[in-house]
Amino acid sequence: MEDLISREPRDLGRALCIITGASKGYGRTLALQLSCLLKPRSILLLVARTAERLNEVKESIKALDDRQKKLIVRCVQADLEKMEGVEKTVQAAKETSPSEMDHLLLINNAGSLGDVSRLALTFTDPREVNRYLSLNVSAVLSLTAGVLQAFPRHLGLQRTVVNISSLCALKAFPSWVLYCTGKAARDMMFRVLAEEEPDVRVLSYAPGPLDTDMQVQARCFSAMFSEGQLLSCEESGAKLMKLLLDNDYPSGAHVDFYEL
């Protein structure tokens, strides 16, 4: 995995890197790849609902740290669908002093697919819709706001926020009303953030159709799987790592795997 992203002697600085949904799938891969690009004494804050899986990722990162960079890996068991989970994550981030880091990197990866077997006219219960939007939109905005408030603008600190997006943010798919709505809302949310906070580097990255548990749930991706069109998390993540290293994307942009 390290070979995919470390051919050039570049790094992301001494960073506090927060990754949500870090216990499995794409989030796990990003955590491992980012660990190879951080300077010594950087902090990886891994957030997910399952403590056991988070600890497994932590051990995998330690095994990768063969250059003795002494990365600090902290696990935060939190349900971001609930206010308490967002507050717990922000509080964990605050344990790091802004003066100790030269880069704050927040990767909003956590999310859910929703029920992709139903058409829009079947969602008559607003409570069901609100539960979906709570994790996939509201928590993302609240977490991003809380983290950026905890690490305000100051000389020598680069602040980067990544939204893991999707083609579904731009294109409508029948029976995907919740997922498309959530992704579209997140893209616009981060475009607004880029306008309001010009010193914050903001990126919405669509990783392509990934070979993960989430896509197993999505029956419309079954044809892609059988034809070998799903992407590995490592392949997609490597392109995101290069985007972050190059740091030449327009802030607020939506960048798709297939555009790179």
C-alpha cells in the first residue's frame, strides 16, 4: 500500500488528522495511507462506532510505522448520528494544541447508504428522513464547524477539510433519493464553507464505485462487480493522497476519481 503513495518524498506536515468512519472500508484505507504521509509526532484521530475495529486499525498503523515516526493514534468511539458523538469527537480534537501542529486535516468519510430499494414517494415519515440526514448532513456540518472553531486561523497552520462525495451528488438515480440528497447537500455545504472561509482548503472528492460492504448493499452496483468495474479502496485513496499532496485544486471543488 505504501508504494502507491510514497514514490515522491513529500508529506502533509506535522498534522492532526481526523478521519470519521475509520474502522472499515474506505475510512480504514485512508487512515493507513495517511499514516505514511505524516511527519513524526503527528496525531491520527480515528472515529467510528465500533471500538474493537478501531483498535485493529490502530494496530495496523503501528505495524506500518517502520520508520519510527512515532505517530500518535487515538481512537474515538462515537455515534455521529447523535449530538453526544459529535461533541465527543470535537472534545477529543481539542486535546491537541493548535501550536503543536502545522496542518489540521479533517476527512468527513462517515456516512450511510439509506434504503435504496424504495422510490421517493414511499418516504412519507419525516422522522425516517431526518434520521438519515442527521448522520449524513447535520453531523458533518456540526463536526466541521466544531473542529474549525477549535483550531482557528493562525499563522503557520494549514486547515484542510475533505468531504467524501459521490457521483450521486451530481446525478440523480431512481430509488437513491436519500443518498443522492445527502451527498448533494454535503457538496453544497462545503462549497459555501469554501466561500466563507477562504483560508480553509476545502475538497469534495468522489472516490468512484468502491469494492466495500456499502456497495455490496447497493444492488445496482452488482453488474459493476461482476464486470470488474469496482475500484479498490487503495487505488482510489492513492489519488486522494496525491490531490492532498499537490494541493492545487480549487477550494470547494468537486473532484472525481475518473477526472484524475
